Amino acid sequence: MPQFDAGRTLAGKIDKLFEVVRRPDGTRYTNEEVAQACREATGETFSTTYLWQLRTGKRDNPTKRHLEALARFFQVPPSYFFDDEQSAKLAEELALLGALRDAGIRAIALRAVTLSPDGQAVIKDMVDAIARREGDRKSGGKD
């Protein structure tokens, strides 16, 4: 599974939520959908352009209510935006959920849960070895 980096910036954290938290059919939410939900939640102005500016770092000082509305929409705690340790922990959980959207990954995970602890350790070792080998290939190393 690729490393999930929530980013250190507010823009990076918001953009990662769009990348990982998806509709039930797997498609991404649009800026307009999220902005509308945030407008409805806060009763305040929250335009599509404003959300785009937050996602791209053009604006980086939203109100507390705007961040709370984003957190509510994406179902994360508001601390996700402020606490880097909390962000990293939650980012790992979101990455796992994102990976489980892939039918192949989900099938492997579901089969692995039925294995003994020793069997799970063997699978983990195999995945680690394959990841190292693929990493070596990408960096120009030997097979």
C-alpha cells in the first residue's frame, strides 16, 4: 500500500480528503457538492471558489466554522486540520479505507483475516519482500 501523506499544509490536508473520502460508488466529490454542504451546515458563505482556494493554498485562514463544516462533511475530527500527529494517524486509516475500495485488495484482506497469526505473518513478509523488490526496480536497482 502506498504511503499516505496528509501533507503539512491545510491545502494538502483538505485535498487529501477529496482524494480518499469518496461517494459510495467510488467517485470523488466535487468542490460544488462540498461547498454546498458546508453552506448548509454553517449558514455562512462558502463558495466553490473559496473551497478551491483552500484546496490549492491560495487562501489558508478559514474560519473555525468552515473547518468544522469540512470535518463534518468528510467525517473526520476537526483536529485533523490542526494536529499533525492526529492527521498522520487518521491519514493512515483513510489510506487503508481507500485501498480497500479496490476489489483485489479487499479480497486479499478478507482471506487474510481467516488465517492463523503465523499465516498472516507469512503473508506480511511476502508483501514486504515484493514491495522492496518493486521499490528497487523503480529506483534502478537489480531484481
